Amino acid sequence: MTDTQDRHGLVQWHGTTIIGVRRGDKIVVAGDGQVSMGNTVMKPNARKVRRIGKDDKVVAGFAGATADAFTLFERLEKKLEQYSGQLLRAAVELTKDWRTDKYLRNLEALMIVADKDNLLVLTGNGDVLEPEGGITAIGSGGNYALAAAKAIADYEEDAETIARKAMQVAAEICVFTNGNVTVETV
């Protein structure tokens, strides 16, 4: 199995960078637009960060298989509706399902979700993680963006500036990340 093949030997869409930054009462989620299949850029302007929920008060970004991410977006929207827009409760319930449901547990994606009160990373292992220091990143360029953001955070207070600069660093280092960045703020 190579980096670009799943456990069944099928070629998978690969790589992205999503970052979430909290500073004061502002949370920013940013993501690049590159979709790759193996070593080929299939689409340079995908929108991997979007607003979801009844009033668009939740921002979600994904890294992983696109169809899997859309399934998770839909499921999270249903959970938000079920739990009156309470993101933390909806996230916990989604990750429970994701980990235990026969269909969902095969989904290969990670998510960063945020509302005015929460910045969370969701995984298929049942994790709902709140980042230390208000900065988190996922995807193939996630560690580059995370390191850059943590370095920048010591002298920059604006969440969007931190996210954009960190995404720029990731795009310069990670071949599966580009500079076509989508930014959403809550």
C-alpha cells in the first residue's frame, strides 16, 4: 500500500491543510484548495472550509476523502439540528456514531469545527479535541501550518493573520497544499 492507496489498493484523493486559530473572541478556520490524486493536482480551487448548520454559525473544515467529508458534514448538520445548535454536544454525538457505526467507521477524514465558543478537532476514533493554546491543524500540511502558527502567535494577535501566514508556510513546504486559501471567521 502506498501513500496514495487505501487498504483496498484503490487510488485515493490525497492531502490538504486545514488550520483553526482562536484569539480572544475570534476563531478562524482556513484551508487550501488543492485536491490531488497521487502526484497529480486534480483541482486547485476546492472549498474544504464551509459554514454549516441552520444559521451558518458553525464553520467546518475537512482533510481526507472528499465524499467521506461531505457525509460527515451532513451528519454534523443533523446533529446540530437535533441538539439545538450546541456544537460540543453535536460533535460528541457525531464522533460516537463515527466510531461505532458499521458504515461511518470506514470514513477516512478529519475535521476541524468551530462556533463562537468552541474550536474542536473530530476524528473517527471518537476523539473530540480542544487544542492547547487555541491553535490546531490537520492534513498533510497540518504540522507545517501548526508549527508556523505557534511561532507567529507569540507576536501576532490577529487570528486571521496567523492562519493566513501559517497556510502560506504550509503551501511552500507541502506538495499537497496550495496557496488558494478559503478563510471563514466566527
